Amino acid sequence: MAMDAREIETMIKEALPDASVEIRDLAGDGDHYAAVVVSEAFRGKTRVQQHQMVYKALKGNMGGVLHALALQTSAPEA
């Protein structure tokens, strides 16, 4: 069973309430998504740490129900 974009966005926003989240279904199959996540929580963190925060928000669904997620993360522009 695939995840839908709204579910992914909700999970990310639960963990990062200030986040701006854009989700795109890359293949139309509910398995391959791209996400742009902008959150103040990312400020001062490495890209790897930022991605780990998003994966943690997805509560173990990454690599299982959610097969692929291309991530672009950043802190808001000052």
C-alpha cells in the first residue's frame, strides 16, 4: 500500500510545525516522491542532519511503504 502526498506532508508538519512542505509524485505510483522542505529547525544543521530529521518524521515508512523520496531541505532565507 502506497502513501499519498497529503499523508507525507502531514507527518513532516507534525514533526516540524513551522515547515513549508511541497510534495510531488514523480511517477504517479504513490511510491516515488520529491519533497521540498523549508524549516527554521534546519538552521545550522548539515544537509545530512536535515534529511535525517525528515526521515525521522516519516516514522519508519521510508524504504517500506514509501519507496523513494528525493529531498531538498533548507532553512528559510533570512
